[in-house]
Amino acid sequence: MANVVLKLPINEIKKIENHYKKQSITPPQYATFAAKVNGTNVTVYKSGKVMFQGRDAEKEASMWQGKSEALPTKKANKKSVNEHSFYPPNHFFETSHIGSDEAGTGDYFGPITVAAVFIPKEKIALIKELGVRDSKDLKDPMIERIAKDLVYAEIPYTLMTLKNEKYNQLQRKGWNQGKMKAMLHYHAIQKLLDKLKGTTIDGILIDQFCQPQVHQKYLRTEKLTLQPDTYFMTKAESHSLSVAAASIIARAKFVKEMDKLSKESGITIPKGASNKVDQTAAYLVKKYGKDVLEKYAKLHFANTEKANKYL
């Protein structure tokens, strides 16, 4: 999908809005105007940037390009990370939608877990009563309790776990963590869609960990495409109860897997990637041999090398 971004003066932006007035659509949150023409989305952002995205993006942008230089879209900063055509519409968070989120990606020890959750709009009030919110704001015991409550309430969900042996195998094969996460989200969502056949679903929201175009590229390398009506946004768990519930279920599973590793090893396996993690890795190597980390850790993390100073 072609993607062109222009930085234009206000008078040119006014011309664009007037030119595409008949094709205008509801703009995303960070935009002031949006239109869809000939399979191309035209989005005007508050920053003065205009994004042309779609099969005729370059053609549409060329009409205005003389007034500006194209901006490189790869250098997205924090302010523009949500400036894309996959941003959910304002009303989306009160609809019946699927949300997906992951846990364990920044932890040296333990797997990556991804959950997808469907919350029908008639159960939104119940989910709020259960205390569902961003798992980062909750302690692990509370996360485990809410996760059990969600299961008891028969909220549809699916869960994927990428254990360390497979993670390390894929990493050596050339997969980066972004691709692993994209694939986990895809399969969690697809399994949930299969489970929900016949159910009205208003869309899918993925907690964004890379630009949507990059996410799509990861899927294409495995001959897959995004499911229809998929949206992306950062910090989605702060806006969508479906994503918040997914973050809780994914985190609860990650904690459970970490507890298993602790029980197997006979010591408490720490979360995160701190000095304590380095020391624990060194202890495991001393006790069980270097190969033990294949099962316990994400070997390409810097902690593997840092652990050597404790050996």
C-alpha cells in the first residue's frame, strides 16, 4: 500500500479540504479532515501533515506535491505514531469489538503471551464492574483474580503462548520480535473469529507495537493479511475494555508460566531485565549448564552476555 505524507501550508490544506469535500468521511481523533477517493485515504492532521494512503496515493499526492516536499514516513515520532488510516473512529470503544494485547515482550525470562478478547457492548457495564482496566495499573494478584472473573463471566477469548525454545528458534531463523508478535496477534484473533462465527463484530483493535504498514509487512512474509475492520492505536488498553481485558488475560498467563519456571528451577525467576535477572541467569547456568537458558530465556537479550560477569 503506497503511503505519502506532505507538510503543507494552511492555504493549501484548505484547498485540499474543498477539493475532496464530496468524498469526506469521519476523520480519526488526531485529524481535522478525511476523505476517501479512488481507493485512497486522504487524512489532514492537526500538525499540518497530510497523508495519502492507498493504491493511488502517489497520484493524488502529486497534485499537491509542488507546494511541499514529501516527508519520510519511516521517521514517525511519538506525536505522529497514531497518525494513520487504521486509527479507530471515536465511537468505536462503545461497540462490540475484539481487542488484543501481549505480555512478556520486555522480560528476559518467560514466554510471550497474546490474548484476544471479545466484549459485546451489552456486557461493557459488567466488565467495568469487574475492575477491568490497563493491566499495567494492576498488581499481579489482582490481575489473576480479574482474569478468573472474566473466564467465569464467559467472556469469549483466545490465548497464544510462545515459549522460549520456539522464540529462540524463530529468532535464529531471522524473525525479530515484532514479527513474532504480529503472528501471535493474527492467530489469536483468527481463532477467536472462528469461535465467534455468526456473531456480529464491529471491528478489531490491536494494541499497536509498530506502524500498521510494518505489521502488514510481517504478515505478508507468511502470506497472511489483516482481518477486515482491524484498527491500531498505542495505549489501546487505556481506551478499549476489550484490549484491557486482553492485557489482563495475557499477563495472567505470563505470570502463571513464570511461576512454573520458578517451581521447576527451585528459585524465584524474576521478571523484567534488571541486574537481578543477570544474576539469576548466571545462577541457572552454574547449576544446570548454559543450555538451560534456551528453555528459560530470550537469548538475544543483552542479559545473556551480562550474566557472564557473574560466572
